[in-house]
Amino acid sequence: MPTVQDYTSVHRPTWCPGCGNYGIWNSLKAALVNQNYELHDVLIVSGIGCGSKLPDYTEANGLMTLHGRPLAVATGCHLANHDLKVVITHGDGDGYSMGGNHFLHTIRRNLDIVDIYQDNKVYGLTKGQYSPTSDKGYKSKTSLGGSIEEAVFPLAVALAAGATFVSRSFAGDTDQLTWLIEQALQHKGYAMIDVFQPCVSFNKINTYQWYQERVYKLQDDPNYDTSNLDLAFQKAREWGDRIPTGIFYQVQRPTYAEQVPTLGKGALVKQGLRNSVPESIKNEFV
Amino acid sequence: MPTVQDYTSVHRPTWCPGCGNYGIWNSLKAALVNQNYELHDVLIVSGIGCGSKLPDYTEANGLMTLHGRPLAVATGCHLANHDLKVVITHGDGDGYSMGGNHFLHTIRRNLDIVDIYQDNKVYGLTKGQYSPTSDKGYKSKTSLGGSIEEAVFPLAVALAAGATFVSRSFAGDTDQLTWLIEQALQHKGYAMIDVFQPCVSFNKINTYQWYQERVYKLQDDPNYDTSNLDLAFQKAREWGDRIPTGIFYQVQRPTYAEQVPTLGKGALVKQGLRNSVPESIKNEFV
Amino acid sequence: MVTNNMTIIIGGDAGQGVESSGAGFCKALARGGLHVYSVQDNRSRIRGGHNFYTIRAQADPIRSWTEPVHLLVALTKESVEIHASKLVKGGAVICDSSLKVEAEPLEQAGIKLINVPLAQLAKDSGGSKVMSNTAALGALAGLTQFPMKYIQSVIHDNFKKKGEKIIDINYKVAQAAYDYVVEHYGRSFEWNLQAVDVEPRMVINGNHAIALGALVGGCNYTSAYPMTPGTSVFEWLTTHADEYGIVSKQMEDEISAICAGIGAAHVGARVIVPTSGGGFSLMVEALGFAGMIEAPIVIVNAQRPGPSTGFATRTEQSDLLFIIYASQGEFPRIVLAPGTTKQCFEAGARAMNLSEKYQTPVIILTDAYLANSFRTVNKSDIDFSSITIDRGEFLTDADLDKLTEKYKRYLITESGISPRAIPGHPKAIFRTTSDEHNEIGEIVEEADIRNRMHTKRMKKLELARQEMRAPDLYGPAQADVTLVCWGSTISEAHEAIHMLNSEKKDAANLLHFVDIWPFPVEKATPFLENAKKRVAVEGNYTAQLAQLIRAETGINMDATILKFDGRPFSPEYIINKLKEVL
Amino acid sequence: MVTNNMTIIIGGDAGQGVESSGAGFCKALARGGLHVYSVQDNRSRIRGGHNFYTIRAQADPIRSWTEPVHLLVALTKESVEIHASKLVKGGAVICDSSLKVEAEPLEQAGIKLINVPLAQLAKDSGGSKVMSNTAALGALAGLTQFPMKYIQSVIHDNFKKKGEKIIDINYKVAQAAYDYVVEHYGRSFEWNLQAVDVEPRMVINGNHAIALGALVGGCNYTSAYPMTPGTSVFEWLTTHADEYGIVSKQMEDEISAICAGIGAAHVGARVIVPTSGGGFSLMVEALGFAGMIEAPIVIVNAQRPGPSTGFATRTEQSDLLFIIYASQGEFPRIVLAPGTTKQCFEAGARAMNLSEKYQTPVIILTDAYLANSFRTVNKSDIDFSSITIDRGEFLTDADLDKLTEKYKRYLITESGISPRAIPGHPKAIFRTTSDEHNEIGEIVEEADIRNRMHTKRMKKLELARQEMRAPDLYGPAQADVTLVCWGSTISEAHEAIHMLNSEKKDAANLLHFVDIWPFPVEKATPFLENAKKRVAVEGNYTAQLAQLIRAETGINMDATILKFDGRPFSPEYIINKLKEVL
Ligand SMILES: Cc1ncc(C[n+]2csc(CCOP(=O)(O)OP(=O)(O)O)c2C)c(N)n1
Ligand SMILES: Cc1ncc(C[n+]2csc(CCOP(=O)(O)OP(=O)(O)O)c2C)c(N)n1
Ligand code: SF4
Ligand code: SF4
Ligand SMILES: [Mg+2]
Ligand SMILES: [Mg+2]
């Protein structure tokens, strides 16, 4: 069984020292190890952005796609080989801005994949413009007087779109995050984890400390009911002095691949190419 | 003041006889008349699809854009001339599939526009493929065994995205629809109306009768509280034997244009082009 | 009496069944052993608005449609107004008596009016008004003396799903109209259609031929977003998905359609993504992504008139240069522009192989006309046995088991092709990125590796160029004029040179390009140089192939014949224009 | 002693302030009356990874950077390794003593090691380690004898927002390093920089020059999605939005950025949408929409190396043919590729006018190198008074008040230009659609109106062609070799011919294209024909301008000099390659 070291590429991360992505990276590797995934059975698909460089540093199959498109690409990867465990890692700009449409539609397909958002509430790689999760009033090079758009509540949107596993964590709490990724890996269906990821270079508001003072864990309340959608929707909008993390909502529904007749025979690319097409098919046109 | 006749172009609709779009068209014209809009003060922006042909038949400023893009185009129209009343009309495929990302992001900007969805739960103009609002199991040329995706609940998504006016109507009930459009026109901010629009040519499930048997009006309950987001979120997911229509949610928030300093001086295109730029600006580079 | 050589138009409002009647009659003719060539003219609306279906039928193979019409089946009065002028002397108009079409003006032009109470006959036979088109088919058969059994067999197939009763009523309706025409108009019509005893041919349109080619070529994954006229490639494969082990996915937009296709291709599927120009425009960014990560993906762009939405249901050939240069930066791609049904079938299969062999995107460029036009083709021309699946330098599990060194997905080789593995094997764990990368797929920024990796990719273009086929020369080897065209225009250009050469020996020949990019410079140049006068015939405004030829070879056209009104060429149009331009 | 003619490199890790030090020193030099020309080399990461900033300074105008380096300010040991070999004999390396760079190897190459305890001095002066770069600036001034007052004035401006105290500490840090160098290394360095008393020049990069041109040209709306290296056009306009009455909107993606831009343009705003190749790819569908509805919109594509993500922070010229043919169907567009700062400014303003005059999209094509490279320019060359706003055939409210007939937005005119109204006037209520349409904007499908409307639009291309400017010829009218280039490559090519001609009279001249599309065939042909030997110099793999020239004129290049490693040309590179290819 692989170790965290096995999952760590010799190619070292280029993230800024202290970047929240280190915590996410370590948690992901730990979760994959804890869940006994072999390196070659994992495919990490990302977009473009600081966080999306994660596959470059990880010794597993990696596919760094286009800004905003990892979910769409991952859909094809998963449908063509659902034996691979597909994990998506991408930024808030990538996932909720450029990729917003794929977010909506991938969710309602309930593909059996894990979708991790490196949510630093800023555009890191392009040097600090505000992002869709930046709070209203957030100042940046493109919102000098403070952003005048309401921030997206990604978990609320995921719930509305019909996600079967909706969760949030914080890169500063790798224990919780590792646990959550493990839960997501075990979930049959689309599992979303929005991770608060401090960006030490550009986001001077949502810092480690800022989060530490605010986050609390839903699962600390033994009575929290993860099957209650209305409750989850309320919690998804809770913002301010107290910000919940953990599993907001989880429900079981058939996955997409389970419902595709062709995939009943196993992963598509393992079925081999068909040998021949019968001549009789021509009669359809006669 | 203009009449419904004034709003009716000599260019006649090419919709199929019985199409729900006639009801929407008539209601829109009636609402504009009732609200005393002059033809030249209205700009109807649409996408591509059967429903999106509405501006072609309407004697007001019209802009038929690209499939999925009317909200993005309308954003520019509105920001450059917010004296025009911008009304968007487009299909469920246009708005929720191709245009899903603009849907999410236009909402959170709270632009003062009216957004009408001609929701026939099918792709009309391309002859009958399933759409994002087709119920799971809906059979079409591209979902022969029945769609295996959960239908989008557009109102739920709108609520999650932070819409300030969320409503639904039925093309078979032009009274309610006219009233709703009037409410939307009066609402300061983004107003969404999802209209059940029977497609008599391709959707043999969601017919006039199907809706008639199911719809009920939220506003029939005098105690229904349109400021209660949680309640609205529940109602937005109510589906089956009983389907609510009316105003689900309404709240007042500053509109986007109100918060743009440049627009404090009035509509952008009415401010005239600046006469000159002072030479002193060069000193910034010295 | 002219036997088996005529053109029929069925015209009426959208929603009246023009399309199904036309397709049905084509099929009936083919079952009767005739060759068929059809052209559809549809408006972008679901009901109302004039549509028409042109069918040319012959016992001999047909190169193209031609303008003279012998018989018009008019389901509306408007159809008569629109098409009467196309009718030859002695031609006829079949229409419902209740339309009260005036006979006199027609008769003055030597045209017979065949009034048939189509709706009434339908009702009298136990059917309803909507069966008027079935009646029209019967009347058509009656007037042309075409055996009813073929009409019946088509009715049978079309209404199979609706049950015996409906089939029976339709039989009766058709027969009643047939009998009515025979009774009232006898055998007076100059053109007739006789069954010929040959092996039945397929009646297939360009889209289905491509889809079939892809299927035989090993395609097992398709994703798309509906867009006319590309959709039916996707719909056909979807219909056959369960039977042939295909994954078919309607996506939320074209961006996700191609991205999912690239994802599937990356992990080893054989992928086709059909669309039209607008959808292709949305795929442009991902096209470059496929080029960069060397993912084999096949795209079909069935062109329609632009710019933008343009005419949604009409035809044009105006995306050529766009397709060749689309996406930022430079990377190899292959563009095939089939023109005949057989070429469509072959392109579907070839594209599958080319994409995997060169690990790069392949685009099949067609247009609405070709996509929708049903034509007969001999079964033997759709030759499954000629197709072999070639995955190129593809490492199997067995190959990978033997690896002793770290697998390098982007190994820099002499040919430019890096042996390809798909994710999932323990010896071939690899990364891939749209950023510039080194041999093992890590992001790099050094100039040296950039130069070598970019050159490696671009070498594939030169390698593929060697495999690109020469243009085909039709007609005499030497001729006064050489028509130069690509894609669907082959049909009308081919008929045009045939007409010209029957008037005057060696008047014209035709040079037709299927393989367009990488442009087969060496193979094409001799043909082009050899031509006395070169006339580009293209369905666009700017003569795009002519531009490309000049850019690639420096050779100029002497003239151009262009058309951009959304309708296909006709041989007559080409011949007339040729007189003007030379 | 060489005065005012030297090249400096500042190298270090991302995050160490290489960029701000470089920009700061450029500004200080310019304030000292010198000409400055800079090149940035940045990795696509925020911290760590080697970046460097090359600054050429002269009292005379500078055409381009050149390779020999006289002074290296190395903020890391790696910088020394990377750049030492570029230093000329007698050159020097300034670095922090604590880096413990080995002096011997450098001295063997005749290079002085100037160890300065930068961090220590910063701390001793009351600052922190991060102020090492301020210290480096001081040391730089000390060694080159450049007056500290200019360094101080830049420090003042940069830290203004942080308050007097921070400014003061930085003054002290810089001065300490200055003094340290003077004390320990005296006046021994062969190159120095002396202030010159002239009117201070602007130091501006290509992006800001375009933005400024657009502003002066009447731009009042911009929407964008951030994409390196296009973003700073948007950011600059955003910074000035409130002051100059601009609406600036960051959108959710590039599709919405251009769509919103088109919407704003449609209702009458003057619009610019900046991006890079990947973003442009996403705009392709809407580009055709703008072409179809005749919306005036200006796009800036600052190119970077492709395909796909490629190198995010580097340069290339590989989107030319893509830009010219992008989007399905055919429609007029205008493409400008400025190369100098002045040309950037003019292009920003011209594009505004051209887009409204021809009611069609205009694309300004630059690249990362030009976009980011700060250069001095005389204020008088950025001539506001030369810019007049021309809205073309634009109907004002007063014009419309007088209308007696129904307003026809798409009136078919001889020129192809239809007098334009914007929505909102009672006499000009009109519809607009991406479908083909008639003069009043209704959707139509008839062949005749299609032909006329499409021809009307395409006529604008020919009209615009007449206004397109000829390429500029630099150097002698007749020369042995003519370099042919476009966009940013003008700089190095210009310097190259200068160098060649100083060795040998009339060795080379330069033909540079700013106006690329519609290609000014008639104006360009004489220049091209007149050239003895034509050598295309382009920052791409396939020699795209050469292809275009051949397609448009039939004229071939005799050779090409190409570069696609993400770095700009140098004059030396061009000269060396020229020897190889000729
Ligand atoms: C089509 C396209 N548009 C824009 C970009 C430029 N871009 C690269 S990363 C990025 C956003 C980064 O923000 P986010 O996704 O939140 O990732 P982060 O860097 O914050 O991890 C952008 C806009 C791009 N690569 N492609
Ligand atoms: C980029 C692009 N993709 C696809 C299409 C083809 N298309 C036209 S309308 C339409 C969908 C129609 O469905 P909807 O938006 O629900 O409108 P309806 O016709 O049902 O009113 C599609 C897919 C297009 N015009 N552009
Ligand atoms: S810029 Fe921010 S997100 Fe990017 S690596 Fe640095 S800290 Fe992390
Ligand atoms: S196809 Fe459906 S949506 Fe379109 S016009 Fe006909 S009834 Fe209406
Ligand atoms: Mg981010
Ligand atoms: Mg619809």
C-alpha cells in the first residue's frame, strides 16, 4: 500500500511559503493513503490557478486542464474509465466563476467523483483580483472601492443544484480536512468539499487567524442531521462571526454511471474496442 | 401611452399554433402597457431558441443574441444605459444550460432587470432533445431510455445565488403572468420569472393540462411570507402533484448600478463622450 | 415517355410532413432499385413556413441534383407559386383539390394540374387530414406509375411503432390516392418511374454516413450539445449506444462537450464530438488544449451560413480557414472535408485512426447540405472490411508490464510521436498539463525544453502531411478549365463538368479536395500547375480554399464561382457563372 | 568611462521585489533624463523561481534592448549562475555578502564582485530584510554614480501610501547601501549613469499606452476577465474609472466579458475588452455576433506562447492567423499590431474610431513582451491633440428627430455602412439579431436579402482596406536584405538593421506592419516587390505573416527567422540567424 511519501513527487510545490494549498495537498495525500488507493488508480484533474498546480506535485495520474474546465474534462475521464478514482482540485475562480456552469450541471449528474475547491476568495495566480467568493466590499485591483457583488455561497448553490455530498473545511485544520476527503472518497456520488485556503500573498482579510476565530464544526453537534436539506441550506448561508465546517448534507442516490447501460459491462476503456460491426446494420438504411 | 397593439409587430410570430409562447408574449406586452412603458424605452434581449424569437415579433427595441448569452449581453446594455428597461426572454436550454454561468453571476449582481424564462422543459428549436428542466426519466432523441440526470430546480438555484425576486408562472394563466411581470418590472433589482411554457410540438408530458392539474398560487395564501428565504427554498423544490406559482421570494437590496460611482451621474451613454483628457495624466507615468 | 430520369419536388409548410414524405419517397425509390439524390430546404421553425424536398431519381448513378423539375407535389398553394416556374414543359403539379389552384396559368406554361382530394381521400379511407401526405405519396406513385408495394413497405416501416391499425389505414389512404390519379389522369404523364431489379441500396445522409464510419472505426464515446445541422451524428450514435457499447452524453454546452470528449480520449476512449460552426467556436479554447496534451479527438463541424447564428438550417462552406487556424498558438490538426456519401463514411473511420495515430485533433468539415441530403449508395461502397482500427503508437498493458524505466508520456522522438499510454497502469503513472511541459509532463518554463517539445509536436504536422491524400481529379486529364472545390461542392461541380464535356470534349475537369490540412502541397501542386485555367467553386464569399492554395503553394486561381445564399450550388448555376467569369 | 550607455539586470526570486525594483529604477533613470528600455522575464508563480528585469539606459533614444550586460544585481545566488555569462568584461555583480558568491570565477572572466551586506544594512538602518531590494537600488546608484535624489523620489512615490515613517526608513536603507558601495568600491566601475537635463519622459508599458490611447479615444466602458498579460489594460482603466466616467466590470468569464462589451457597444458605449489568447478563444463565438449585428467593439489580445495555457507569463506572436479568421462564417474585422509605445497609444485611440466607423470588431494584437515592457517615450509623442473622436455615421438625437421614415438600422448602402442609431429614441426603435436579417433587423431567410445584406457587410472590409496604412519602412530605401515583421518585433529588428548598416552600408532595412487586416495589399505590394531579399522575422513557429503575405499578394519570403521559446528576440539573435538563413 502506498505511503504519503509515494504520493509526493520529486517536483516540489511552487506555492508561496505558508499557502493554504500545502494543507490541502497533505490532507489529500493522507486521505488517499488512508483509503488505500494505489497511485495508478487515482486521477487528479485540475484547472488553472495556484491550487490547480496540485497534480504537478503529486505522484498519481494528473491532468491539469483549462481554467474553469476540470469538471467537464473529469466527466469524460470518469465516464470512459470509472475504475479510476477521479478527484478534482481547483480554485474558487476556476470552479465558481469560469466553471460555474459545469459546477451546476456536474452536480445534478451525481457522477461518483470528489470535487475539492481551493477557496482562497481571491485570484491567486493572476495576482489578486477579487473572486466570486470574495465578500462584498473586498478591495482588490479590480474592485478598488470594494466589490459590489454579493459573494456566492457555493454550498448553498450546490445544495440547490442537488448535490448528494456537500461539505466544507479549512486548510488550517488538516485533521478535519483529511477526514472529510476520506468521507468524500467513500461517498458514492458527487462529493463537494469547499476548503477555506488562506492566500498569504493576496488575501489579507481571510487569513488563518480570521478563519480560526470563526470556524466551528457541524459534526461537533451529535444531533446535526446531515440528511436535512433545509437545515443544510440554512447552515450554508451562515456567515460572519461563526462559520460552520464539516458535512452539511449527505444523501444517497444512484450515480450516473450506474444508470448508463453501456457501463453495466464495466469501465468503457476496459471493454476493448468492438471487433466488427455487422453488415446487417446497413439494412437500417435500406 | 402605447397599447398592446403598438407593441405588436407586423412581423407575425412563427411559433406553432398553441405554443405557450403566445401567452408569454401577450402577457409581456400587456404588462408593459399597464406599467406605461414607452416602446423606445424598452429593450428586450433574448438568446436563441423558439422563445427567444419573441423580440422579432415585438415593436420595441430588440436584441436577439447568441444561444445562452442574453444575460451577459443584457448586463452590458443595462450598465451602459440603465434608463432603458431591459427585459430578457429566453428558453430553459438557453438560460439554464448554455447560460447557466451567467444565470448564477447576473443574479448576485442584482442588476435592475427582468429575466423571463420560457421554460418548456425541452429544446424546441432543435427539435426535441431533453433540457435541464426535463424531469428525470423524460424520453427524447438524446435520452431514449429517459434522462438520467436530476432536473434543475431553477428557482432553488436562483434563491441560493441570492436573487432578490424569484417567481414562477404558467403561460396558460396570462392573468397571473401579466401581474407577475408587472411586479417584476416594479421590482428594483434582478427579477426572475420562470414560466411554464407548454411546447405542443415536442413536449407531450408537460402539457397545458398537466400544469393545470397541478399548479396552485402561493399568493392565494394571504399568510405566505415572501421574505422568508427558507420557506421559498422549500417551495422552490415542491414538485409533483402540486406545483406552486407566484412570487416565492422578494427582498430589497441596492442594485448594482446604484453602487457604480460613474453611474451616479446618470446613464453612461447619456453622459456624452469626454471632451478631452488632461495632459496632466501623463505625469502618472513620469 | 421518359423512364427513370426525373426530378420531383415536395413542398409545403413545416409541420405538414414534407421531410418525412420526402425521406419516405426516397426510400421507396431506392427499394425499387433506383438511384436517388435529394436536397432539403427547411426554414428554422417548427410549424408553418415553406419547406421543400427535391428528389432526383434515376436508374443510373447520380452525381448531383439538377434544376429542371418534372413533378411538383404541392401541399400548399404557396408551393405552387414558388416552384411552378421550375417545372419543365409537360411537367405536372399534384395538389389537393381543395387548394383550388388555378389551372390556367399552369396549362399556359405546358404544365398539368393534377388535382387530387388528398385530405378527403384520407378521411374517406378512415384516416384523418394529417394523412394528406400519405395520400400525396400514393398520388405520386400513381402518376409516375411507380409500384405501390414500395410505398407500402415504407409506410409499414414508418408506422410500425404505431401498430397494425394505423399501418392499414395509411395503406388505404395511399391506395385511394393512387387509384384516384390513375382513374382521373390515366397514364398521360410523360415521366415514369419503374422498379429495377438490383440489390437494394442504402439511402443515407452525410451525417449518418460519418456516424457509421466512426462506429466501424471504433468510436465508443460521443458527447455533444445539440446544434443543427450537426446533431444527427450525435443522435444516431446515441440511438446505437446501448447496442454497440457507446457512451453518449448530452452536455450543458459545447465547451463541456469537447472537454468531456478530451477527458474520455485522454483515458483511452475513441471520441467524436459533432457540432456546427457556433458550437465549434465555443470549442476553440479546448481544441488547443487537445493539441497541447496530444489528446486524440474527432470533431465534426457541419457548417451553416454565418456569421453568428446566420441561417440555422441552411448551408455554406465558410469555416475553412477558421477551422485551420482556430485556437491560440500553434499545434498540429488534421482537417478532412468529405463530399460524397462514401467519403463521409471513410472520413468517419479515417478520422478515428488519424486522431490516435498523430495524437491530435481531427476535424471533419461538412455542411448542412451534405449533412442532411439523403442519397443512395451501394452497400459495397460502404465497405466495412476496408476499415481497420489503427491506434498508432499505443502501449498496451502487456507493453507497459515490460517497461523497465519511468514512462515518459511526452518522449521526444524523431517522428514527433510519443508512444502513448492511458492512465491506470502501475508502470505508467503520468501527468499531463495544458502548460508547456517536459517529457514526463511536468510544468516547465525553460527555453530549451520548450523548443524541443514544441518542435516535437509540430513535427507531427509534417508527418501527417505525408499521409494526406492528393486531391481527386474527375473528368479528362487535360481540360480547358479545371474546377477546384472541396467538400460537398463535388456533386454539382462533377455534374457540371459532365454537362460541359458532353457539349464539348475536354471542356472541363474537376479537382476536389477531401484532405485539406495539413495541405498536401507536394501532391496537389502538380495537379494545380497542370490545369490550364483554374476556377475555384466554393460556397462562401471570400474563396477560402483559393486563399489557402495561394498561401500554401503560391498558385493563383484564374477565377472564382462563389455562392453564399444558404442554398447549395446547382450544376446549371456553375455553368452559367463559368461563362460569366471566363 | 562609459557614460549613459549600459544594460543592467536585476535578478532574484519571485516575491523578492525584482519587478518593483526594476520598475522603480526605470522610473528613477527616466526622471534623471535618460532613455530606458526594459524587458521582464517572469515565471508563472507568485513566490520563488527566478525572475529578472533587464534595463537598458541611454541618453539617446533606444530602439531595443541588446544582449551584453554591464551590471547584474543578483538577489539570489542562482541569479549569478544564470546571468554571469552575459556580463561583459569589466562588468560587475552586486549581491548580498551573505549569499557568499564566489569571487574567483567571476574575476577570471573579468567581472567584479560587489559584495554589499544589503539585508544587514537594511536592518541597521531601522528596516527589515524585505527592504533588501531598496538597499539594492541604493547600491546600484552608488556603483553607477547615479544621483540618489531620483532614487529617493521613486521611493517616495512608491511608499507614499504607507506613510512618512516607512519612506524615511527606505531612504536610509538606500543611502546606507549607496554609501557602502562608494566607500568600499569607490568610483572604479567603468559604466556610469549621469542625469541629463531634459523634460522628463514617460515610462510606460504597452498595455498602459493602449489603455491611455483608448481613454483619449473616448473609451467609456470596459469589461474583462483577468488573464495575463492582458489584465493590466483593464486594471489601468479600472483605476481611472471613477475619475473619467468609465464603467468597468470584471465578469465571470471571457464569454460574458465580450458579450457585455457588445451589449454596451450596441447601446452606444465605446468599449474595450482586453484579454490574452485563451480568453480570446472563448470570445470567438461572440466575435462573429458583433460582426453580424455590426456592433463596434475593440478587443485587445496580448499574446502569450501557446498552444493552450502554454507559458502564462511569456511572449509569442502566434495568434495572427487565428485572429484574422476566428469565428464561423465571414464578416469584416480590423486587426492592428502596434510595436512601439507610440503605436500602442495610437492603436488604442484608432481602434475606438475604426470600430465605430466600420461598425465592426477591431482587434489590437500585442504580446506579453510589449504589454509589460516599460520604455521611455517623449510626452510629445503621446499626442492627445492628434486624436479626434470619430463616431462614423452615427445618428444623434437631433438627426433622429428629423427622421420622416421608419429608421432602418441595416440600410443597404453603397459603402456598406448603415447610419447607426442607438436604442432609446422614439423614432429609432429597432431590432437586431444574430440571425440573417433585413434592413429593419427582422429575421429573414430569403436568398436575395441574404446576398445583399451579406455583401453589404463584406463591403466594409474593402472600404476599411483603403484606410489601412502601408507598412513602415525603416532604414535605407534600398538594401541587400529587407526584414519583414509585425508587432513588437519592430524593436529588435530595428536595432538589428541599425547594427548591420553600421557595419556595412545599405546592408538591411525593415518593413514593419501595424495594420494587418484587412491586409493593405496595394500599399504593401510595392514595398515587398521592391525588396531584394525578404526575410520574415516573427515570434512564432510557422511564419504567420509570411503565410498571410503569400495568401494576399502571392509574394514569397526568401527566408524566415523564427523564435518560439517564450522570450523576445534580441538584435544579436536576428543578426546571427540572418547569417545562417541567407
Ligand atoms: C480562459 C482563461 N482566462 C483566464 C485565465 C487566467 N487565469 C489563470 S488562473 C486564474 C484565476 C485564478 O484564481 P482561482 O481559480 O481562484 O485560483 P487560485 O490561483 O486562486 O488558486 C485566471 C483568471 C486563464 N488561464 N484562462
Ligand atoms: C452555441 C450554440 N449551440 C447550440 C445551438 C443550437 N440551439 C439553438 S436553440 C437551442 C436550444 C433550444 O432550447 P431552449 O433554449 O430551451 O429554447 P426553446 O427552443 O425550447 O424555446 C439550441 C441547442 C446554438 N444556436 N448555438
Ligand atoms: S498566491 Fe496565494 S494561493 Fe497562490 S501560492 Fe501564493 S499564497 Fe498560495
Ligand atoms: S416547437 Fe414548441 S416551443 Fe417551439 S414554437 Fe413549437 S410549440 Fe412553441
Ligand atoms: Mg482563488
Ligand atoms: Mg426550451
